[in-house]
Amino acid sequence: MSVEKVSCLIIGSGPAGYTAAIYASRAGLKPVLYQGSQPGGQLMITNDVENFPGYPDGIMGPQMMEDLQKQAARFGTDIRFGMATAVDFSGHTHKVTIDEKLVIEATTVIISTGASAKWLGLPSEARLNGNGVSACAVCDGFFFRNQDVAIVGAGDTACEEASYLAKLCKKVYMIVRKEEMRASKIMQKRVLHTPNIEVLFNTSTEEILGDQLVSGARVVNSVTGEKRVLDVTGFFVAIGHQPNTAIFSEWIDMDDHGYIKTIPGTTKTNVEGVFACGDAQDNVYRQAVTAAGTGCMAALDAERYLAAVEAAEVEK
């Protein structure tokens, strides 16, 4: 297996990874970035992005990621196709295997592997993803103003997103699989006391309707067996996210859900020289702009770490 030495390796290519690359390149770190299994991250399946600063008319998600990639490349980032398949953070030099055939030995590693939304697994859900089906109410709720929508989920995030949608939409159907929610009592109370939110307990989604765009959702009550078609134009899935961090679990401290723990106010992990940014370490905000912000932080943290390492070597 061949070996390559670099000073800064970036794993992942969403807003966090590309922003880290822009800053690292401008700082002269000569970063190498591997795009991973989904180049561009979750924004590649997002149509209109209207809440990222600097785009007054909005921008298509894939176009935005192409722009970020070009900007990173412009400053000298070595952008490559490939996926990290193994890591060894036991020594001072961090070893990352790419596609099981190349070992990168890096002084610093920036993890920006993101998180993936959990889906119901319906064929119609996948077919209409980005065309009325969304996993982010804060991102896409604006497009459904004064319309009827449905949201699936029973936790705090689902309640928060249902409340957010209720401010924009005429009617919000909240589809809860069991007879009760698992959200905190205060969040449940907020939802249950919002007039235009109707909670459907013991209910599952059979199919999302529509040819090109969402036109409804067929649901079934698990107790009575009754089926019903909800006349909605938007369908939101809020059943959680799965951070793409499993490969690092042997070395990096994580919370119970797999999100990487960082030292507050920094992107530093428990391993010196390894930094984490974006949705891989953010289970609260999960926005493109916050991911980009932590990408900047990670590059600056990596730059300072490398400067400290070089200074220590000079003293020797």
C-alpha cells in the first residue's frame, strides 16, 4: 500500500470541508481534501438555498457546492475523489487509509464528514426528495407559506420544526407513530396548544403522493386500520440524523448519538492535531452557514497547531 505525507488532510466536502479548505489553502497549508461518498454533502439534494448570506436571489444547492469547490481549488486545495476507509490516530502522525489502497500520513486532520438524515425508506419519499419532501423545515419551510404540510417525528426536533412550520403554513399535520411523543413535556405542550397543528397519533405513512411534486400523503392508523389521505404540498421528515463518524469511533470521543465531541469554543477533539467541523460535530443547528463557520474555525485551529509543532521542532 502506497504512502503519502501531507500537512493538512480534510475528510469531507460539504460547506464545512470546502470552507476549511479555502482557509487552509490561503494560509499555505497545502491541504488535500477527499470528497467522500457524497461530494458536496446534503446540499447536493437541496434545490433552492435562500438562507445562506450573499445570495439575495437564492441559489441551487448543487450550484452553491460547485462554487465552493471552485473557490477552494482556486487557492490551491488538492481536491480528490475518494473515501476514508480506515484511520489510525495512535501516533503523532495521523494515518488515514483512502479506498483501502493509499495511506495518507497527516500532521493535521480536519473531519468534515457531515451527517445523513434518517428517512422512512419509502420509494415515493426518495422519488420526491427535493420536490416537496425535505428533512429540514428551517431550510425549506419558507417555500410552503400558506400551504398545508405534514411532518413525521415525535422528538424535540420534530416538535421544534412543527412549531416553526406552524408560523408559515396554514395547517401542519404531525405524524406520530406511537400513542405518545418522546419529546420533552414543554415541547409537547407547545405543539398540542398550537391551533394549526394537528397531531396524528398511532399513525404511519404508507405513501407520499404526487408525480413531479408532492400532492398528498396516505397515512394509516395502526389501532383502527383506517387510512386517510392528507391534502398536503410539503412532507417533512424529522426522525433524526446519523453523523457519518463511525470510522473514527475507536479514537475520537463522541456522544451517545455518534456526534464528535469538541472542546467548547474550538474544533479540537481529544486527539491532538485532529479537528472536527460541520454536522459531524453539530447536533443542534445543522445549517450550511454554521457548518461553514466551523470549517473556518477548524482551518484556523489546524494552522495554529502546525505553527506550534514547527516552533517546537525549531527549539529542539
